[in-house]
Amino acid sequence: DAARALMRQGRFDVAETALRTVLGETPASDRARFFLAVAVGKQKRYGEARGLYEQVLASPRTFPERIHTEHFLGWALYYLGEPDAARRHFLSHVEAVPDEGDSAFALGLIALDADDRPQAERWLLEAIRRQEGEPALVREVAKAEARLGDLRYREDRLEEAIELWRRCVARWPDHHEAWSKLARAHARLGQDADAAFATRQWEQALERVGRPLDGVATPNVGGGGTEATDRSP
């Protein structure tokens, strides 16, 4: 429980030390092993996290959070570049937990990466449906709306993309990638004032989340609305 409190504070390295102490004293604690995997994964050591999650799934012991192991394993596999394996675990999780939204979002993201547009739309809409209306999940809904905007942009449905990105930043103003995309989309339509406003909001959002502007490409909102690349996903 102390380790969980540390993780809520973002102190994943300290939580890892505490959980390794617990496992040293009680090696059979799959609950401690699960939270250790979460702490390790949050530090982007996805291969190590994967092994720990697989140990938990192979064990017959139960604990309250065990049902979410496939969700976290799915993300570890996604970041390890194994989308097909990740998809299988996310599908298991959305079936086991009917109100789970983040696994639905992950399935939409995997489909979007593969340019499987029907599946991307299906799962992103499902992620929104499962999470909309929950105040604690405003950021998660905004993330799904941003990705649905990306899908509409690919389909050359630019006005719909803009509307979705606007809804995203209205819910979560710190979503700097969505502000960047809004700036480029408005520029493409020749809406210079809106493009300039979105660019300012993008800069302010980056500052709020502690990301320096140095090294991040500014959205290209001049020169007739040509697009520029940025470092957003």
C-alpha cells in the first residue's frame, strides 16, 4: 500500500525499491510482483515489466488487481513493438472488464497505427462511450477524441477533425499535440487568425506540462498553410 501511494506521487523508482523489499520477504506475493511490474513499466523498462506480468498470469494465485494484468501487459508489448500480441491482451481485458475504456483506446491506437480505419473508429468511439461522463476520466476521453480527429484528418474530413481536436482541448487544455494539429489544420484552410491562436495555445500547453520549446518543431502556419512535421505521436 505504501508503494501504491508512492506511485500515485510519480515516485516509481522509490516504489520499485519498496516492492523489491516486499518480494524479498514474501516471494509468493503476486500482488507485489504486479505492482513491481507497473513501477518498472512506468520507468520504460518494458521488457522487464513484461516478464513480471507473464509470471503473474502464469500463477494460479488471485488478488484484487489481477484482472488488470492483461491491460498492463498489453501496453508493455505495444511499446516493445509487438502490436499483435498487445491486441490479444487488450481484447481479453475489454471482455473481462465491461467498463474498461483505456484498453478500448489502445485497440483503437493499434488499429490506427495499422491504418485499419474501421477498427480504429470502432474502438476509439467505444473508448469515448465507456469513459464519457466520468469526471476523473476527462483526460482519457480527450485523448480518444484527439485520435479520432487524427482518423478524420486521414480521411480528409478536415472540418470534422478540427471539431474533434477542439473538443479534446476544451476537455483537456494541456493536450499540446491537439493544439499543434489544430494550428496546422487551420493554416491549411487559410484561417490564419485561428492558426495563430492555436499556436499560442500549443506553446502555453507545452510550458504547463514542463516541456521546453527548444527542439520541438513549431507548427508551420505560414506560407499558404503548408504542413510541418512535429514530434507529436
